[in-house]
Amino acid sequence: MTDYDSPWKEVLERYFAAFAMFFFPAVHAGIDWARRHAFLDKELQQVARDARLGRCYADKLVQVWRRDGDEVWVLVHVEVQGQYEANFAERMFMYYTRIRDRYQRPVVSLAVLTDGRRRWRPAAYRQDLWGCAVHWRYPLVKLLDYRDREAELETHANPFAVVVLAHLKAQDTARDPDARYAWKWRLARGLYHRNWSRQDVIDLFRFLDWVLVLPAAAEDRLWSELQQYEEQQVMRYVTSVERIGIKKGLQQGLQQGLQQGLQQGGIRVLRRQMTQRFGELPAWVETRLRDASPEQLEAWAERLLVVSRLEEVFEASGGH
């Protein structure tokens, strides 16, 4: 099921051109950015329903125009769970063929993987039987390849440098709230010094706020320090008004995703967010999710926004 509230999907829509330039420069160079691109979410949903492929791996379908004037559809898959999937390449291939067949458009598939397996790089699908062979390749990037490039990412002008670094540090500091605080403050402060607009700062801070979740007390401390920093720099960007809007948006987004998912297997929404923040989930969490009532799921979704450890999500409901 597609999770429309994923922070990755939000920044993809907001910064699609920057995404292409940062990860796939050859793709970016081939697109005519003077013409508007469009996200084809309904078309992608229809393909997923008709094909009955199970979980929808294809997160975004974008209509763009080539520099030579031809129309192209770009299938962008972002793996935000960070988990190994044995049939990942096959599913990518199935979406590619279904979209191309259904809409009779050229399709380009792209993948970004955020898992922790360095050797898992499913960039091709192969099948060969009795002389009938298929070998299909697609561009793929791995966030782990950026782990040793912190200095470059902190000064890079592309907004997706912040996205990548924040995602990596969210993984690195999942069990270290002090280190997470230090990185969140460092990244938030850095937003003010890259000649970005006020809206860019707010949008990227929203991503930081989503993936680098802090305990409530630490969050209040960070906001206080951020306001003081804005006063010193004479920059009124992420003020208390924006804080309310960001927090309200994050909470509403997660709750809406949960409510939408309750009709279609909504446990996946909460599992997806937990996995993104804390890594692979232990068996006892899977049991709790499977046996939970809608009210419990909603309560856990709210707590997920303010806790720093996985266990704290369930503490209000009696632990595990």
C-alpha cells in the first residue's frame, strides 16, 4: 500500500528536479525543466489494482518532457523501509511493463535504497529459459554510499543532500537520543546558511522533524535554541507559528494515513513508520500490531511522533 504521508514522498514532490539532479544527473540532463512535470498518482494506483501485485513498490509516477520534445513517464521507486526484499527487481520490472503496456508511454524506472546491506543492489532483472531471455536494468542508488561524505553533504547546495544526511543520521542515532539531538540541531542550524528561501527552510525542517524524532523535553529545548539562533541571525524562518503548523501537519498526516489504511490493512502504515525510525521490528512488536484495536493503533501513531525509543510507543498501553 502506498503511504502518501511518507516524508520522502513529500520532498520528492517538492523537489523532484533537485532529486533527479542529485541522484540521477543523466536523467536530469534529459528532461526539459522549462515544461511542467506532473505526478500521476491515480494512474499508478490503477496499475497496482489491476495488476494485483500485492504491496505497491512504485511510489511515484511522474510525467516529464524530454529536451527533444517527446513525452516520457518516469517511475520513481523509493524504498524508505530500509529492508531487504528478495523479489524487488522483479516487481520493479512488473510495474515497468504494466505501465508501458497500459499507457503506451516510454517509462524510466529509478530506485533509491535506504537499507543497511551494502551488497544488496538489485539493479537488474534477469530471466533465461530455453533461449528466451530477459535482461532489464534500471538506475539505482544506495544511501549507504553517502555515509562517508558528511562534510560534502553538509555544504552541498542541493536540498537532497540534507535529506540524505538526515536519513542516515536517523538510522545511526536510533538508540542514542543525545547524538540525535546534536545532529538535529546541527542540521537545522545549517539550513539557514545555504541561500535557500524561507519556504525551503521550513519544508526541509519538516523533513528533519519527521525523521529525527526527539523526546518531548529535548524537542522543546531544541525549539528554544532555534528561536534564539534566529534572533541572533536576524532570520525569522521556523518560528513558533511554523512549529505549530509543522507538528499539526505531521500528526494529521500520520493519522490520515492510518485511517486510510485501516480500510486496506492499515497496520502497514504504522509498521512502515516504526521501521523507518527504529529499524527492523522485533517479533513482539509484530504481535502487538497484529492484535491491536483501531484505537490502539491511533494512540501508538500519536506517540510515535514524540518518543525516542521503540518501547516507549507501547508504554502507555502496558508495555510488552
